[in-house]
Amino acid sequence: MTKDNKFLTQFQNDAESIGFIFMKTYSSWHTNIKKCLKKQLITHPQFIVLASLAYLSQYPDEITQVILSNKTNIDVMTISQILENLEKKDYIKRSCSIKDSRAKSIQLTQKGLDKANETVPLVEQIDKEFFAALKDEKQKFMEMLSTLLKNHDEEIA
């Protein structure tokens, strides 16, 4: 590489880049999650949607793709594809919305609830082990992540 091809970064090494460290940390955590869920024959995005649907199903309100999209921060088109795959596995069923004829109402099947109840504790255990290194700082870390998410969501809106 010649001097004209200088890499334009403000950092002396990658350990100084918060984005790079965040990405590596996320990647490490995500790899653990994916390995676990692969054994359960479900992808991480499918798990997120299934777990969110199980959570939302505890309440009487109708659940639509838009509601799932807002809950998970996954775009509506991607939610639609994930739901299609979950429906093929008989984890969910879709029907016409009572409130909006253009929307689909999403219901969890018993098989879907069973899969959620089987996988959620596994993922929660991975989270517990992965974030245990934070010790007493875990709550502060959660608050910091929530702050970042809130600020980012406001930028998008």
C-alpha cells in the first residue's frame, strides 16, 4: 500500500472504535444464540418473532404484522417472510383482521407456544451467562442500551 492509499480512520487501532467493539460483542453473543437455536430447528429472527408473539398473546388485543414489526424493530416485509415460515411450521396461523380488512391477524398455535416455551429459557440462559461478566453493572448497561435505542428510534420517526 502506498502513502496515497492511507486508511482514513480517526483510530490508532480497532480497539478504540466503539462501533467495532460493539459489532464484535454482538457477533459473539449472536453466534451463541444461533448455535443454540439451530439445534431447535428455528432461526434467530423466527425466534424473535415467535417469542414476541407469545409475549403479546398474553393480552387480549389483536396482533398484526405491523404490531410485531413495531415490537421487534424488524421491517414489515421481513416480518411477513418470517411469519410465512412460521406458518409452514404450524407455529402460527394468520387470518383476516377484525379491525382492518387490509391487515392479517396473527395467532400463536399450541405448537408455536410450545416452541416458544422450549426456546425462550434456552436463550435467556445464554443471555444470563454471556452478560454475567458485567456483574453489578448489568442494570446500568441495560439503561445505556435503552438510551441508545430510544435516541435511535426518535431519529427514525
